[in-house]
Amino acid sequence: MSNDDYIEHFSLFYDQKVKFLSQNPFHTTCVGCDEEKIFKEHDNKLLLSCGDEDDDNCSTLFIVNLPIYIHKNDEIESFKEELKKGLDGKGYNFDILQKYDLLKKDFKDYNDHKENLLSKIDGIRKKYNEVNLKHKSDKINEYFDNRVELLNDAKRTLHQIKNDIDLNDDTKKTLREKYVGIIIQLNTENKEVQEFINDINPYVMMKKPSVEIVDEDYINKLKKTGKKQTKNTFYQSDCEKLMCGDDIDIHSKSDFYTWAKKNHPDKNVGENTEENKKITALFQDVKNCHEDKEWCPYEKKKKKSKDKKDPKSKDKKDSKSKSKDKSKGKDKDKSKDKDKSKKIGLPDKDTDLPDEPPVKKKDVEPKKQVVKPKKKSLTLDDFKEGMKVEWDHYGKIMTGVIGEINKRKKKKIEVLWENGDIKEVNIDKLKIIE
């Protein structure tokens, strides 16, 4: 298995553990398992299980075997101490004891013990040289090849400066600058290669990392596709009912953020504890469905708009029809009046009536503009440690508590976020919650 597989499963193990520690019911169990996940961390391995070793479907998912490192000098010294002590730990010279037939065990056992320790010491040295010397040899060779070229170039330049009589002052100046540049480059590269050679890692990897896949279907068991039906969680059908309700009509992210701003538990406070619990539970249910992108389908929105007609539009239509009827009636009355005027001999409007003097319009005084008082912006002095605040973070209302106040920072203040993070927030974004 490649190093990428090791890193991938190592990251997956701790990613699942962080989610598990959040105590979100959605992340505490695997798909189809009732017991909580188990995370085992040993010196040389990491094990992730779905919690029930007796159930094949909920047992171990995978094991990450960690790499084993040793300190070269310390490990070799420990093997040398074992060589001095010998097989029996008394430090006898087995060659001499064997001559006088004083060994309690077969001489071959002592030799095998000695050879085993020497082979381990030799193996450590080989690993150490492989890690710290072989990969550096190419760079060292490249450095020396480049150094030979630079030295030859420096010698040619210096010889030209000293022996070429026909050179003018400008050319000599250019050659001197070139020579000095070569010497500076040689010194710089020498310093770099010395640091590179001396930078040797004393630790040696004696065993490479690996991954054991126990359950081939572990990805599907860890990545849930639907909510488990527990408290404050829903299946897709339940989310659809909730998001398409009479009071809640959420079809997208923007709809959720608009609804959340108005119905957040911190803003929408009930009259008693039970009512507050219901408000919080409802908000959490909607939030869970939103995080899983289980909103009300747009088709339901279209059906709603067709079924429920806007009463205002009806009133407008009625008012229009009434106005039309009135206008028709007026036209009829006007025609009747004209007929009457002809019979009685009333004067015509345009010709027979006397001219009336024009009515002068009164001077209307201009309306005074009402200047609304500007909203006072908060400053650092308005905040105290432990004060509860809220702010808009990329369209999401966040809440937190004011932490340590640094008087030097005028525009930002430290806030303990609701998710446990401690970050600075711009003061002009904050709103104090009373």
C-alpha cells in the first residue's frame, strides 16, 4: 500500500474521531449500527470499529499500522550492552569457557545470540546511511562539479586581469567585478552544502506504515446518506414535511438564512422554559435538514402558488371592474344631461358660460426634512469580558462571548465562538445581546 493510502486513512481516522467528539448523534454511530464507534490508539497502530465486535456488520473497519522509528546511536548502544552481557547476562567470555567445557548451554546458542545482535547493528547502520547519505550524494556531486567550473572561471579571469596589457580601465573593472562575484558564489555554496551535510536526521524508520482494510464497505458505513431517526433528526420525507410546512417554506440556502435570522432561539424567546425548548428543537431540526440539503422541492412551491391565490389580486380585479362600471354609468349620465340641455336650452359649456377669474394658488411652504439620528457605532469601550454578542458570518448568524479585551486593538476584539473557537471579530459587525 502506498504512502498516500496511509495518509488518507490516518486523516480519516482522526476526522471521524473529531466528529464523534462533537457528540452529534449523526456522527456517533455507523450506518445500520446501534452502538457507538470505537477509536483505539496504540503506540504502533490505530483501529476504528463500528462498536460491536460480535456483529460482523458492525465490527472493525480498518487498522492503520504506524511507522516505527528508532534513534540510531541509542539503539546501537543498547545492542552493544547486550553483547557485553552475553546470553546469560553475566558477561562471560564464551570462547574461553567453551575451551574448558564450562558452558551450561550449547556454544552455538551463544554464537547465534552474538550474530543476531551484530546483524541488527549492521541493519541500523545500513538504514541510516541509506536515508542520510544516498539521497545526499547527488547534491554533493553536483556541488563539486559546479565548484570546479567556478574555480577554473575565477583563475582565467584573474590571469586575464594580471597579464593582458591591452585591457582598458572599464574592461578591467568589469573583470574585477566578475571575479569578486565568483568568489562570493563559491563561499555561499560552500556554506549551503556544509549545512546540508550536517543536517542529518538521527532517527531511522525501521518499519514502514501500512493499512489493513478489514471491512471493504467501510466508506459507505462512515459516510451516511440520510439522517438517522432519533431526537431532532429526520429522514428525507420528514425534512420535506418540515420544510414545506405552513409556517416554514424553505427551498434553498438563501431561504434558510432568511428564516434563521428571524427564528434563531436567541432572538425568538418564548414565555417559559418548555416553549424555549420547543423553539430550540425546531431550529435544530430545520438546521439539520438544511445541512443535508433536504429542502422543500420547488414543485411544491409551484403547487402552493397555484392552489392559494392572492386575495389582494382579487380585490384589485373587483375594484377594476367596479371602476369600469362606474365610468360606464357616468358616460350614460353625461349623455342624458346633454340631451336634457338641448331640450331645455341650457348654455353650452364652452361658449355661453361667462369667464371665471383664475384662482391663485397659495404658496406652499417646502416640507422640512426630518433628519434621522445616526445609529451610534459600537466602540471597544462598549464591551466587557463575558458579554454575549452576535454577528453575521457569511450569511449565518453566529453567537459568542467576549473574551480578553486588548485595548491596543481598536477595530477587533477576541470572541469565544459558539463552536469553541477563539477568534477575533471586527467590532463594527458585533451586536450586543441583552
